[in-house]
Amino acid sequence: MKIKRYSAASMRAALALVRAEQGPDAVILSSRRGEDGIEVIAAVDYDEALFVEANRQRAPTASPEAPAPAPAASPEPTVAPSRPQAQTPATSPPPPMPAQQRKLIPASFRRLTVESLPVIAPALVAAPAPARTPAPAAASIPAQAARPNLGLTAMQRELQDMRQMLETGLAGMTWNDKRMREPLKARVLEELTAMDIAPDVAMALAAHTPQRTSLEDQSLIPLALLVKHLPVVNDIGSGVSGGIMAVVGPTGAGKTTSIAKLAARWCKQHGSQDLALVSTDGYRIGARDQLMTYARVLGAPTYSANSGMELARVLERLKSKKLILIDTAGMGPRDVRLTEQLAALQLGAARARILLALPAQGEGHALEEIVQAFVRVAPEACILTKVDEAASLGAVLSTTLRHKLKIAYICDGQRVPEDLHAAHQKRVWLVRAALNLKAAAPPRDEAYFVRNFGRASAHA
């Protein structure tokens, strides 16, 4: 049996020295970490029985008072000449391990070879032994980690409530300060809010409030601002030039009735010879029948088209007509078929002027959705329908002002064509109608003005 000690910077390097000098059959007897690195004691031709017997013979002769011999004084073991010599200087073998310590080493570790040690030894030498903890304590750690910190959650909630209180207080101070510094502007905001004008639109209109006014009745200032900034156009449908006009809009917005009113208005001025009606509504049952009924009364021809190509062919046949009115299918903003319908209209009637039928009784978010859905066809103007059915006109006026969507016509009834009015002639009437409807609306509380106008100024 040949025993030899090897020193290297790491366990991997020490094992490489053992394998190079003693071969893959060498047995690792011990290993420890020193100041200079890793120290490994290996043996070749290892005989465990001989090793134990030698330890038993030397144990009685050793004096307990005598110090252990220094490792450097031990003779260097001989090495078989057939083995290649390593360049690392070899040291003397360590003193034999006592039998009591030998018994503490498991049998599975006593016969570790060089081939099996590179994977196991680094973890045994370098990694410290894990601390043993009692099972109940280890099991309680995940439960404590998963348990929420109720104190922290309560503190966060209190901080959020405190922040909200501070923001509300600052917004109230800002709104009160605005009332004192700009009383006329604050009065305009209050009057526009009473007419159900959206806060963002009211702020934009109030920005045009003059610093001083000679009007004795300051309540007329909001009306004047609305009349001045309300986007309207002239009567584009019954002009001498005529052309191709399509009315689009959601279901039930009054498109077919608006088409009939426009056609009747044209016939009163120019007759029905140069007028044609086209329906692309192939979805709703009876939709074309309603348009055909109006056409028979007016004495105008009516045509149908189910696709963009078919619409293009129909318009080519009617190019001699001065006015062509196209009634489209009514679809909601979220209808998956709306994109197909608008694409067919753009393909077949690329030169058509588009009017958007906007129901005046709709809510603000619904009207906003309608405008966003039909913005693809770039409507030239809109027709405010069902004005007589609206409980408030603030939402529809806010939508047109926000998107700068011009108003071409106003429909306030079912009579054909008496209840169709040009917007530029009814601008003041429309604003006064919105003002008259505010009397039936409940007044806004102070918190509404603080929330919408105080915070907007505080964070500007």
C-alpha cells in the first residue's frame, strides 16, 4: 500500500494530481481545508484490514504525553516507477487515524475512489454542514411567511384615506379660491354644468370667458359661448350642386327617416326627376320596404345594393342624377359586421359625402362610442336626430364640441320634411332648448364642482 499527501488550491486540482500519479484506482483516505488550499491523502493498493491492524499495533506504543510527530519529519512513501511523477512536491504521510475515529466514518465513504470523488468531494469539503432545526419550527416558517401583515395593510389603507382627504381638501380650497378670484368664470362653469355639459368641454368653453362684461344678466354668457363655438355648417344637402350623400349611424338612430326628410326637401325645391334613393340595408327585415314607401310617395326611383361592387355599379348607372341619397344598415359600435359595412361603403361610394346620424337622447359615453366607431369613414357632418325625445342636450353638444363634429341638420319630430331644420338657422334655438331642459335636471352638488374643476386646476 502506497500513501501520499497532495496539496492544491482546490479539490478538483488535488484530484487531478492523485489521478495523474496514482491512477484511477487510488483511494482517498482523508481531505481537509488548510491555509494554502486543500490537502488530500490518497493511497493505492489499499488494504483496509492491513491499515486497521497497523493502527492497532501502533496505538499502545504511542505515549499520551508525547506530542504527535510533525508531518514534515515522516519519511516519504515510495512510488512505483511505472507511475508518472507529478511536478508537485510530495510530503510525508499523515499519522495513522485512530480506530475510534475510523469507526465514525461510514463504510460508503471509506472506499471512495478518485473516479467517484470529483462529484461528491467538493460538496463535502467546501460546503458547510446544514444546520439541523427541529421539524416543528421548520414547518411553521412557511405558514408565518404566507400570513399577511395585517398591521402593514391597515397602515397602507389609512395612508390612502389620508391622501384622499388631503386631495379633496386642496381641491375644495382651489375651487373656492377660483370663485373668489374669477367669479365670472366660475359662474360660467356652473351654468354649463347645469346644462349637462361635460367637465372637459365646460373648462374649454370657460377659458374664453371675458374678464369683464357689460351684460346685466351674466347668465347669458354661457349661452353666448355655446352659440359662438358650436360647430355648424350650411345646408349642404339641398344645395344646387347635389351630389352623392350617405347617412350612417347606429341602429335606431333615425337614418331612414332622415333620408326621407332630405329627399322630400329636395323634391319641394327641384322635383323628383333628378333624385334617386339607394338602400344598402340587407340585414334588417322591412328596411328597404320603408324606404320604398317614401320613394313611391315622392315619385323617386329606389335601388338596392348588397355589396361594395354592386353599389359601385348602381352609382355608375345613376351618374346622371343630381342627388343620390344612400341609406346604410344600422349597426351598433360593437357590431363585428360594422367594419365590413363601412368597407363596402368606401369601396362602392368613395366620392360620397358622409353624414352621421347622432341620436340626441343618447348618453355621453354611448355617443362617444358612436363617433369613435364611425370615424373611419370620416363623416363630413352630423344630423342631430330625436332632439324632441332628449331629456338633456348637454351630452350630444359636448360630443360635437369635443370632436369638432359639425352639425348639418336638426331633426325634432317625425313629420316629413317639416321636422328637418338646417343647423345654421337653428343654432340659437338649439342652445335655448338645452337651457330650458336644465330646469328639469337635478342641481349639481358642491362635491361635483370640487371633484371636476378644483382638482383640474390644482394638478395643472
